[in-house]
Amino acid sequence: MSVLLLTTTGRRTGKARTVPLTFMRDGDRLVVIASNGGMSWSPAWWRNLRENPEARVRIGRELRRVRARRGSADEQSRFWAQATRLIPAYLAYQKRTSRLIPVVILEPTDESGA
């Protein structure tokens, strides 16, 4: 899987927070997995996005604005199956936690990214 840089707004500080994440493409949408290594709590970037779903993504030299949302039940099932084929460790992460590890959809809000 490829890696993107996701920049969210800190839910407490309001500061920009950037994390590298593996991702899959679904047309013009990007799909990331909020696994947090199977910890019982969601990763900070996902907690930030639930508070403010507007974010920026950098893939190589491309920068774009996105809006995040949790995948629907169908998307969760479909993309989880794809992700676990590509990164089998996600299955071990799911076994470590009682929370359902979310599939997060990043939808473009414009093409400029500025």
C-alpha cells in the first residue's frame, strides 16, 4: 500500500497535526484504516477528524483538501477485506481490541488543495 500524509486540526489545540498513513484508492476517494495498532482507543487523527472532518492530504507532490467520514456498513466490509489482504496485520489488530476498527473515507472537496 502507498503512504499519504494526512493533516488534521487538533481537536483540543486547533493546531495542524500531520501523520503518515497507508491508503487505498477508490476512484477519487482515499481509504484509510483507523487501526491504532489494535489499541482499545481510536488514533488521535481519527478523533480529530470526528471533531472536524476537513483535512488536507499530500501524496508525493500532490496536495488536496478532503472531508472525512466513517465508511458505511458496505464500505466497511468491502474495504476491510481489501485492506486485510494487503496488510494481514490488520486482522491481528482487530483481535486485540473490542472496538470495530473503522474504515475512513477521505473524499475530495476540491482539486487545488491550497
